[in-house]
Amino acid sequence: EPEVTQTPSHQVTQMGQEVILRCVPISNHLYFYWYRQILGQKVEFLVSFYNNEISEKSEIFDDQFSVERPDGSNFTLKIRSTKLEDSAMYFCASSPGGNQPQHFGDGTRLSIL
Amino acid sequence: AQTVTQSQPEMSVQEAETVTLSCTYDTSESDYYLFWYKQPPSRQMILVIRQEAYKQQNATENRFSVNFQKAAKSFSLKISDSQLGDAAMYFCAYRAEGDDKIIFGKGTRLHILP
């Protein structure tokens, strides 16, 4: 069965540095999402992306964050000037349509030192 | 605001027995979807079961079934004939019709006792 794949599985970055988290959604899916889960807390929605633009974003998704679909297969989340509180598990998801189930990747654990 | 509450942080069940995980939610919407996701130690979030709010019939997927009580805003998951592979964190989740975001509960960690 097709899967959403995320790389790397674990990223360690110095505070203040930029980090790019990568995702390859399922190939025929059109909607893409990022969520994060701070240790011990709920999974939280960050952003959704459709037709090469952001369709919805949460309050968390401020100017520090950006998303991009640089080619036909990858979907990236960039975090500029990382802070300690950005440490979390980041999940990518995709769905074939807006009202259809979202399929999640394994997540990238981001640790900010 | 829409919220999802899972009141059981951890549960244990004997292998082959049945267990029910609780979930309540709050919304003023009439059209929405409810989900249970499973996150095993391998970390991948796997969709277990999905329920459309307009459907009165409870969703069923093999050994997994839900008890959807719309008026009470309750959405519990029943796992029958529990297997060792069912051990995982289970998240109850909600999405309003037309919304992209899924709202998750804090999760229930399920242990299966051999």
C-alpha cells in the first residue's frame, strides 16, 4: 500500500538555524498537510496545501514557517530561526481530496539544542 | 471552539478480550467526521476507522467498531479479540465538513497483556 514518507526520521539543529523537513506524499494525492506533536501534548494542525498554495493554517503557523512543493513529488516544511520550543514530532499527511481521509507519515523528530 | 477529549491516558486489556476506549468531543457544527487513529511504537499514524456524522449506523472495520452517540457527542472505540499488535497509542480525532484541519485528542495508550 502506498505510504507517505518523511525524511529525516530525526533532525538535530542548533537554535537559530533553519531546518527543512521533507515529505513525499502519496503520488495521486492532491492535498498536503503538516501537523506537529510536542512531547506529551496533542497532535496539532499547522497548515494545509492545495493547488500550490496554502488553503488553511493555524495560529502556530506564523512567519517563521513556510511550505513548498518544489517539484512534483516533495512537500517541505521550512522553519526559520528555530527556537527551543520548536522541538517536536512533525507529521506530514496527504489526502486524495479535501473531505477524504488523511494518510500520515512516520514523522520527523526535531530536536533544537 | 471544537475540542476532543480522551479521559483515559492509559488502558490495559488481556489478549483476546474486548476493550473500549472513550472519546467525547464538542462542536456546534452539524456536519463533521470522526476518526480513530492508531500510533504504534513505529510512530506511523494509521487510520483505524472513520465515521460520518450524518450516518446513524456505527462504523465497523473487522475487529474495530465504534459507538457513535451524536446527541451525547460521544465516539468510543471497541476492539474485540485484542491482539498483541493492537498495542499502541490511540487518538480520537474530529474534522468539520469543509475544514482541512483534524483536531486530535491527547490519546490513550493501550497495553495488551499476554
